[in-house]
Amino acid sequence: MKKVLIIEDEQSILKLLTYNLEQEGYAVESSMDGQEGLEMALKNTYDMILLDLMLPNKNGMDICREIRQEKNEVPIIMLTAKDTEIDKILGLEIGADDYITKPFSPREVIARMKAIFRRYKQTETTTTNGDEEEVIVVGDIEIFPDKYEVNVRGEAIELTPKEFDLLLYLARRTGRILSREQLLNAIWNYDFAGETRIVDVHVSHLREKIEVDTKKPEYIITARGFGYKLEAPK
């Protein structure tokens, strides 16, 4: 049974989410206080956190940031009444996996959760006895999909789940130019163009971790006006 933490100070929303998640078979714990919710997130193990942005004592942005600073990669979906592009980008920049704007239906939240769980499952270890471990090599980058690990120039690097998904998706299509819309749909399950800035933000983060010089990237190449491709340095 998957365990979900809801950090939400609106009692009606908290009750609605709790009821519907429990009906779906999830074990639910909750907090209506930001500081208490953060302590629960760091002390216990959860499969998912639903995190409100505006909370008493500590806001959702700070909670998300502190969770990621502790190298905790639990999936996080941010719940908020704010709907501006900058709010979404900020939430995703600090490590949230998804962003849902109020008002929303419990069905939408559950669908987004299941989509994230599917992506995580795709990167879990699937190697069985006698099977060779898959390794994808692009230049000095080694990607181990079964172990959820990446080495760059012989050194292990830490990626968020979304960064790993993006790098793996690009690596499986080395040399192909992929549009921002394609990447958005494949990694974030969004099939519209309005959120493509999210792709640019994550590409920027990836470049900081794999490129020698982010101003002159050799691996993730920009196809101006279209998208990106991954290739080995020439």
C-alpha cells in the first residue's frame, strides 16, 4: 500500500483528498501546518507528498526546497491557488514533480499521481538473474536505467527524477531533434505548448551537471525555435 502525505491547511480540501485517496487504496497521513508537515516528511518515508503552497509557519516552496536539500527524492505535487507561469516554474525549479492549480478534482490529482508513479516504476531496478545490465553511453556520459544512476566523466552525479527522465529520454534518441512539446508530453504528460518553459528550465539544470561549459554546451544542443537533441561531443 502506497503511503501519501498531504500538507494542506484548507480542511475541506484535506478531507476531500483524504477520502478519495483512501478509497483508491492509499494510506494517508496529513498536516495542516507547514513546519509540522516538513518534520513529518523528513522523519518518515512516503511514496508521494501533496503539498499546498500557502501554509502557516512555513510555505510550500520552502518545504519543497528543504526536502530536496536533504537528498530526499520523494515525488512532490504542489497544490496552489496561484496560476502564473513564474509560480509554476519556481515550484518545478526547486524540485516539485508536478503542479496542480486549485480548484481541482480529486480525480485529476489521482491521475497525476498515477502518472508519476508510472514514470518512477520505469526507472526502478528491473534486472533479474542472468540478465545483462543496460548501459547507455553518450560520449563521457554513462546512464544506468536499471540502477537510476548517471556517471559523467567517471564521476557519479545526482539528478532529480525529472532530470533523470529527461536525460534518459534524450539519450534513447541520441542525435534526434526533439521539440519542446514532445519532451513536455513525454516527461510531464502535458500535451499543450503553454508550459514549454518547464523544459527549458530542466535542460538548464541538466547542463549545469553534465556540461564542462554551460555557455558552450557540447551534449545538449539547442535547435533554435524548435527543441533539443543529445549527442556526443565532436
